[in-house]
Amino acid sequence: MEQPEHKWYVVQTYSGFEGRVEQALHERIKRLGAEALFTDILVPREKKTEEKAGPARKFFPGYIFVKM
């Protein structure tokens, strides 16, 4: 059977909660048994190249990308 082509979707969240939303989506997808429908969940970040300590900077604060 032919697999449907997956598309990227943008999900708006509260800025600073992207990681929690990503984790909640993974948990809900697993609980519903819908792993085959979702291929990727992405919170785009860049590594710090400066001397400043802290978490990686987000490219799109308040947004995550879901491929399904």
C-alpha cells in the first residue's frame, strides 16, 4: 500500500513552553497509538557559539513544527 506524503505543520505555543508541548505531544501520540501518523516533532534551536552560558537560542520562539 502506498504511504501518504507527510506535510509540515506549525503549532503555536506560549513562548518558553515549546519543550513541554513537544513532550506532551510525544506522550499523547504514544498513548493514542498514532506513531505511524507523525514522523517528526521539531523545536528549532541553535547551539551557542558565544562564551555566554545558558540554553540554546530558539529560532522561532513560541512555535514548534510537526510533520504528519
